[in-house]
Amino acid sequence: MSSAFVKESEEQWLHDIPPTINALIVYLTRENNGIRVNEKVTFTDKTTGKTIHEMSNGMNYSIDADNRWYIVD
């Protein structure tokens, strides 16, 4: 069986997805029961210098020092 098929019971975590905006959108859309989540705004945090992605689900996301996505508080 191809590795492209993923069993529905297998969970994927935010920090496991590739550090690209497209991967984030696909992940968030899947987690949102198929309702598309889009990027609204991208900006740089003045205190940390990190790029922050504000998404249409009302959350902000960034990439940490280990190149993993996380939710910005």
C-alpha cells in the first residue's frame, strides 16, 4: 500500500507538519472539519523578530527555533 494513504485513526500534531504556510493551511483546514482556513495577515513581532501568521480561525502561528509550528499566545 502506498505511504500516501493515511489511516484516519492516525493523528498528526501541529508541530509535526512541515514549516510551510501551505502545510499549515492544509492541516488547519483538516482540523476544522474541512472548512478552509486562510492566512489573513503576516507580520513580524517587534519583540521577538519572528514572523507571525494570523489565520482566519482567529489564531496566530509561528515557527520556533526547531523549525516547528506553534500557536502564538
